[in-house]
Amino acid sequence: MDRRARRQLSLPLPCDNREAHASLSHALESQAVTEGLDHGDAGLAPLGEETGVKRLAPQLSTPLGLLYGTDCFNLFSALNEESIHCVFADPPFNLGKDYGRGAMKDALEKRDYLKWSFAWLDECVRLLTPGGALFVYILPQWGYHLATHIEERGMLFRHWIALSMKGTFPRGRKLYPAHYTLLYFTKGEPRVFNHVRLPVPVCRHCGKDVKDYGGHRKYLNPLGLNLTDFWDDTSPARHQKFKARWHINELKPMIPSRCIQVATNEGDILLDPFGGGGSTYEAAEGLKRHWLGTEIATSAAIRDRFRRHFPDLKPASPVTLQRVFKRPDPKFTLVVP
């Protein structure tokens, strides 16, 4: 592993100090060895003569994608520069929530949280192809910090998309919070930009248009309205149809799906370093994009999501993804220090 990758891995994580990180990694590796996995057993094995180095098999593999149960920096260090067409990231918000590792591990000092955020963002920028797209779903209080850093890394600002998230509550001497931020940057001019159209909104009671469009309704595109930078149909997923973990707010697959449709074409490669409940991977699989991802806590919810939404899907090796790895392996095992 090169010096840069080792330095990145030594940074404090928002959900783990160094000791906790080592303990968690050991626990996950032991789990991978002892528990059967739905899409092929994924275990760890020694790597030749390299002391202290192991191979980590995917927790989930499909004809299009791979999911690893490890820290995202382990995957970053295994990938070639400029090999990913699009990154969609929904990182922890540093709110002290319990994602399965203890609430206190998601509550860093502001400086440490931003240090970690800038580290994984730098890796994402490194991995993007020229013209590739970066989407970051984040709270506004962090969004402007991250946007500034991304721009300083030479990325081209495209949009600050506001996503309506009503259903929260007033917080003391502040306005009612009703939106989240979705940052959209590209590595230079976008290599792909597809116009996404939405159905013309109609009243659920009478079935008529909710707006008269100033008498210009007949001039609207029959395919629908252009997607704007304000999305008002993105309330948190609360029904099992859209989420995999009942106790945690999750993105509706519609959110990463729109980003994927805007910035990629079929066959392109997507990376989501924070798997969560697997919304991004579901969207990518359905849209016929290749995908890579990691989830440091547990991948069980993601595998369950794929069983429910892709019941006929069989384990497979996504051969196209071989080219993105520095050390291609027929079984897609990941070298973990």
C-alpha cells in the first residue's frame, strides 16, 4: 500500500477511534469467516508470504456489483486512479446516532469530523475519471464546508440541490429545518449529462394538473417536466418497501437513482463508500450500472434488500470491474492490511 493510502487510513474515523477501528475490523473479519453469506461464502485468507496481510472476499456479488464489509479506505487504496465514473456518498452526519457500532462513535469534534470528511473526499476525487460526477448527500451545516473543500480540489461546481425533508421538528431559536443538501460536482466538464424528466404533478383526488402553467400547458414536453435543483418529493423512507433498516432513516432509492440517471450511462461504474441500507446499490443494479461499495458495520440489511427486490438474481462475478483494481483477482478478494 502506498504512503498516501497509509496516511489516509491513519486518520480518525467519525465512528471509530484507532483502537475501536482495529477491534471492529477484527470482529467483521471473524464474522465473515464463521457466517455463511448468501451470494457465496466470503472469508479471509492469508496472502502469500506477506505478513499481516489478508484477503477480504465480497459480502455480496452480482453480475454488476460488489459489496465489501470493510472500511471505505481499504477499498479506496485498492482501486486505480481515474477508474470510477460516478460517486454517490451519503456519509454519517456526526449526529451521535447508533448505526450498530455505538452512538458515541458518530460524535466527533467538528475539526476531526471535517478532517475525516476531507480525507474520503480526496480519495473520491482521485478515483473519478475526467468528467466524472460526485454527489454528496449531507446536512446543510456540513455542506458548505465540504463544497468549499471539493472546489479547492479542482472540481467543477454544478449544483447545490435542496431536498425537501419535512417531518422534522423546530429546534429552539432556529428556523424549521425542511431540507437536506445534495452537492453535485464534476471533474471538469461533465462527460455525461442526461436530462431527467418527471411526470406532470396531478391532484390525487381529482386527477387534474395541480398548476395551470400560465396557459402554456400545451407546450409542456410530453415526456414530463425537467428535473430542477429543488426536489420536493424526497421525504425519508418510512415504509419497508423503500428501506432495509427499520430503526434508521434511509434514502429512498429514487434519490441516488436520479443522480445515476443524470451523470452516467448504462455500463458505467458507480462507487458508494457508505453502503447503509443499500439504496444506491439497488438503484444502480436496476439501472444496469456497475457498482462498488463498502459497509463497515453489517451488510445483512443490504443482502436482504437484494433478496426482496431482485429475487431471481444469482451470485456472479462482474468481470468489467476487474479493470478498476490495482491487483485484479478472479475472485475479487480485497487486500486488507
